[in-house]
Amino acid sequence: MPGTLRLAALAWLPLLGLAVALPHGQADENEARAWAYRSPVRPVVPSAPGGSNPIDAFIHARLGQVGLQMSPAADRLTLLRRVTFDLTGLPPALAEQEAFVNDPAPDAYERLVDRLLASPRFGERWAQHWLDVVRYAESDGFKADDHRPNAYRYRDYVIEAFNTDLGYDRFIAQQLAGDELEPENPQALIATGYNRLWPDEYNAANLEQRRQEILDDLTEVTGFAFLGLTIGCARCHDHKFDPISQADHFRLQAFFAPIRPRDDHDLLPPAERLKYRDQLAAWERATEPLRAEMNQLMVAKRAEMRQNALTKFRQEIQDAVRTPEAERTPYQQQIALMALQQIDRADAEAIGRLATDKKKRVQELEKQMRAGAPRPPGMIMGIGDVGPVAPPTHLLAGGDWRKPGEELDPGFPKVLDPGKPEIRQPEGSSSTGRRTALARWLTRADHPLTARVIVNRLWQHHFGRGIVGTPNDFGSQGDPPTHPELLDWLAVELVEHNWSLKHVHRLIVLSAAYQQASRFDPRSEAASRALAMDPDNKLLWRGNRRRLEGETLRDAMLSVSGDLNGQMHGPSCKPKLPPGVSKYAWKPDANPFDQQRRSIYVLAMRNMRYPLFDAFDQPDQHNSCARRAQTTTAPQALLLLNGEFTLERAERWASELRKAHGSQLDELIRSAMRMAWGRPPSDAELSLGRRFLGDQAQSDAVVDLCHVLLNSNEFLYID
């Protein structure tokens, strides 16, 4: 390993808790951390014994510095189960196990990886990791927790982006500014739903505060997701630990200052849109007398409801609403739109406040009109700008919207880029172009953080821990990188391969480091030394054992029982809930098979999470989560042992096993254990299974066996 690289690497070892002396004159910790603010440069790959994967060269070199070495490779079936869960979130089927074990070709594993990367299940698996980071949900949160009926389209966009290997640079650009960059592309408009995922108290009376909280939330999440920095810590004052000023926070926020929600874009192709508009116009002409009668019955009550809703706001907000749209300032336009959202809701409730006879007649008129109405098109939850001029952004004293100070232009954190952004209004657009400027800056090939942050996220989900162990915080309070040169090499590799995430996935899972066995004998001299020097396995001298997340656990149970519904995309499913819970969350889908779609398609409500996910550490969906907690609690065991879902899966699985194997108990036991554990049972396990079945009534024994396997550690964990 070249001397300069070795010194740079050694500088980090004390920060990792490893006992290695620093050379005289080595840069101090603060200087060492400054690497995150400098553009990554491809380092020289260290020389290493065997293999051609550069990842292994870096891992070998780092281990060699402290006298450790990598562990042997995991056996074939262990590796098959590991990589199949990692890339698709599902267990390998029996046929897949047979095919891989019996494939003697030297490239068998490589072809397996390519098949898994090409699977549509890949996007379903990896979208969930991204949705955690951007705190995706389909409801508002707060007390009302209103449903967002078109939010699911953003989830589907992320799944397809990963499946088609959309370049990460374009993935960023579409989410931040798809409406400005690709206004004719419905998928790009859907991608801007990223900017609509904030928790929202839609019925708040203090709209100035609500607007500021939305902007603060969006600024913080953008800092987390794309920069891996705690930008939000500089909202009230300069960051106490990182070189991020309060002005940096609000300059970054200024890119989002002009946004407005857009729910009026449809998914129709141009020809279909024209056809729909013609049908709608014809329907309006045909129902004009009915609509006129309805308006006459409701006009007074609607006016009353709208006036009552308006008067709950402060005078400045009322003035903004009453000002003609063309005469509003950009700030008034934003505030008026927020107020009108509540006023329109009050308007829609007017029918419920009518006298009985009027209400009955209005309902009759509605029924008549619905009979011939054209089917409305699917709509997009996205954003736009209020116009070509943005509302002013002020540095707020203490982060308080009531204490505006200096007006600030859009800008980047000075430590990353002291330059002034070039902002151009898109041709033919009423947008400001600010978010396009932000997207272009973030996707520069030499950006210090963008590529580092995303390859670190990929590494984390393959190894259980990122090279930077705090994926949302590359700053001074985050964990130092365990392999800084490797992280830079991967970041440059990503950019130079057209920002292809699948390219990086493939490199990682084909590495010997990824394929290491996680099991070891602590009594051996080598393992004993490694445990003493690196007990947390930060330097990757072995594989890491990991538990399935709640979503993956549910999918695995549905898969082995033969119940998994593979339908992709579309409105979310609503599984059965415990008695008494449905009234607080959702009414389950009428068709049981619809309830059994993959977990990423389960309705994501902020205030009522699916109980199995909740027990197994699903994030709260109000805040960005880059790395889930992993707890061990009594409710987890109780849900798996006594939960209705687990019992139903055991019964269905037992039924399928009986159909396949009849009275051939040995084959039934082998199949069950292979499906659950991804490996055949040992002779002792097979004998134990025979005894278990023989000691009980046959009709119940197979169900009990399946129930035991679903509760087994080996089913819950990936070696």
C-alpha cells in the first residue's frame, strides 16, 4: 500500500477504537474529518493477494495494518440465502437452491447476482431503504392523519427507478426539479412528490408558522438524504460542531421558498387528455340544469361555510385570500393557497349542513350526474413554483418566523461551495429554476458528498453498517469512516459508470469481503485475536449476521406459505388488523389475496403502523431514518408465537406441504426446513422433526412444525 494512503488510513484507527499509534506529526482529528468537504479522488488500489475486485484489496490492506485477515467464504447455500434476501428481500425458492447448488460453472454466482439484479423484486426491496430516508408516508400525521390518495405513485416511481437502474444523478434531479427539467414526463412530475412528503397539519390556523415548518422540514431532509449532513441543526444558530452557518441553512432553504403543491397534473397521454376534456365538456353541457339547481340549493350554505373558514385566520391571511390572484405577491400566493385548501374543505362539507329536504334533493342530483360522468384520470401528487419570482427568504433569529432578519439569496453551504449558483428560469415555464440549480450542483461529478453518501448507503444495507456508520451524518459528530479510501474509490466508480447504482451493488456482492462466512470459532487463535482487536467487526474480518426487518419478515412468511401476491404498483393494500384496531386505521381489503401483497405496498399511515412492522422497529415516518434500530422485545416474540398472521401462514404452509408430500414425512420435513432456513436439515434435525410429528395428532403436527420454523432464529436471521 503506498505510504501516503497508509498514513491516511492509520489516522483513522484511533477514532475506530483500535489501538494503533499515530505517526509523529499526523493531522489531528478535525483535519482528518475535513475529507468529507473535499471532492473524492480515485485512490490507488492497494496491492493484495488473490482476486481482482478492488473492494477486497482495500479490505485486505486495512486488515493487514492490524495483523488481521478475512474469513473463509460462506458455503453456497448460506451465500445464496444472503444475496437473495439482500437483493430481492425474499427467500430463495427450493428450485433456486437446487439450481445453484448443482451448477458447477465457475461463473454460477456471478450469473445468480445478475439474475437477482434484473428481478423486478430488486426495486421493491431497495425502494424501502430509500423511503425510510425520505420519511415516506401516505398520510399527514398530526391529529387528523388525513390520507394522501396519490402518494403511492411516488413509491412506485422509486421502485421503477431502481429496477431500471435510473442514473442516480437523474434520480436526484427528477425528485428535486422534475417539473422544471422534464415537464412533459409524468414520471418526472411524480418524482417531485419527494417535496410533498412532509408531515402536515393541514387545518392549522397559523399558516405562516405552518409554511416555515414545511420549509424547515424539507431543508433538513434534503441535507440528510443527498448531503449526509445535519443541515437542520443550523436552523436556530450556527451549527455547534460542523462548519455550517445559520445563513447556510436559509440559503439552502431559499431553493425551496417558491414551491406550491400541485395536484392538478393527470397521467393521460396528450391524445387521451384531449378526449377526456371533450367528454367532460359534453357532460357539463348535459348536466347544466342539474348543476344549476344544485348550486341554487347550496349557494347560501357554501358561502356561509367559506366565510366561517376564512375568519379563523389572521387579518393578513384574509387579505391575501381576498386579493385577486394576479395581484398577490409570491408570499401572499403561497399563504392564500394554504388557506384556500381549508376553505375548500369547508365548502365540501356544506352538503352535510343543509336542511334535510335540501340535502336529500342534492344527493338525488349528485346521483343523476354521476351516472353519465366520464371516469376521472389518475392524478399526480407533485409540486411547482408559485411563479417566476420567489418569496423572500430571511435569516430568522432563533429560527422564529416572527423574527426575520437579513434577506438571503439561494446558495450552497460555504464549506462545500462558496460560489453563487447560476439560476435560470426554464424556457416557457412559470417556475423560478431554483430547484434545477440545486439539482445540477448536487449531481456535479466532483461534488464532495453526493456520490459518497449514496454508495455508503448501499454498503450499509449489504454489510449491516456503512463505511460511515452514521449515514445521515458525515459531519464531526458522526462516525468516522472505517475505510475512507474505499469510500472514495466507490464514489468515483459510481460517477464514472454513469451513476449506475446496480454497478456498485454488483461490485459489492461479488467481492470476497461480502461472501465471507459470518460464523467463526471464538476459541481459535485468529478469531480470538480479531475479537479482542475489532469486536464490532468494523474492519470486516468476517460477515455480519443480520435480522430481517419487519417488512421482510412478513414477505418471507407469505413466500414460504405460498400466499405472496406478486402484484406490483398501484394503490396500497390494507391487511387484516387485530380486533378493534381497524376503526383507527383502515378497513381491510375485502379480497384476502389483496391483503397479501408485498410489505412495501402496505398502506403507510403515520399514526397507525402495521403492528408487525411496528414491533420490528419500523421508523415512525415523521423523520428521516437512515439506519433502523434493532431491538429485542417481548412483543416481537409474542406476535410471532401468538399472532394471527403467523398462525394463518403456518396453516397455509402446512396445507401446501401435505399436498406436495402426502405421507412422506421425511420429504415433508426436508422441504419445510429447506424453505425456512435455505439449507437441508442435518440428520439430527431430521430425526427431531420425525419425533415432533410422531408425538402429536397428525392433523395438527405439520401446522405446529411450520409454526416452530417461522419462530426459529434461523428463519429470522441472515447468516
